[in-house]
Amino acid sequence: VENFKAFHDVIAKAKPATVKGTYITNLTITTTQGVGIKVDVNSL
């Protein structure tokens, strides 16, 4: 969970100033052939 929070923080800081609104709306994590797990980005 800590790695995902760090990843989210880096992406959020890299958001261009001209982009308005929500930058990341959804996030799904999966392995190559595994089932995807949806992550609630609002909880990060």
C-alpha cells in the first residue's frame, strides 16, 4: 500500500498545471495473466 501511495503522489505532482479536474479517475492493478484488482483512488 505504501508503494502505491508513493506512486500516486509522484503522478499527482507531475500533473500539468493546465489540466483541470481529476487527473486519475480509476486504477486497476494486475499481473500479466491475473485478475485485475480495482483500487479506490480516493482512498489514496
